[in-house]
Amino acid sequence: MSGASHDPSTAPAGRVPVFFARRELDQLLRVYGRLVAAGDWRDYSMTGGADVAEFAVYARSGDAPLYRIEKRPALQTRQGQWAVIGQGGQVLKRGRDLAQVLRVFDARRFQVID
């Protein structure tokens, strides 16, 4: 699994870079573990920066991320600081509560049967 990459030098002077709190990481890794066990996901990466922290998940190492879960505290009072972004860049779910946003991964997937 990829580790966390965090560069404090990317934050402006006097500002703490954005990253995930322990409780948030617990929620993210619980969903990640469930989908790894289901065989859907295989790898992840985390980054923190001046304005955004990102948790990205991959089907295979080296591929583009399947989903990115972003934390943007500047958007908390508007549309919410949490967003799940799909592979094509579309926002799948946005909100103020991480648990609610992560429910996008609870939806059943249907398969077409011949």
C-alpha cells in the first residue's frame, strides 16, 4: 500500500497544512478495507497540502485513481468540505459529514446477466 505523503512546505507561512484527523482516517480506512476485501480496490495514497487533503483509491498500483476523497475546509460553510470524485473528475457526492459522503460506496452494484 502506498503511504502518506505530506509536505508541510506547501502551506503558506503561518498556516497549518490540511490533513486528515485520526477519526477521519479511521472512517476512510474502514471503507477502504471493506472494498479491498470485496476485491474492488487494491491500493491507496494520501496527500496533504495548503488547501486540500486527498485520499485516492486504485484498482491496481500504477493506474489512475478510481476515486478521490477530498477534504477542503474552505468549503465547509458552502457545499461542504468533503467530496467523492470519480475517475472522470465528476463529483459523485459532496457534503459536510464524512460518514454521509462515504455512503456513496454503500450503493449496490448491479450486473447484467445474459
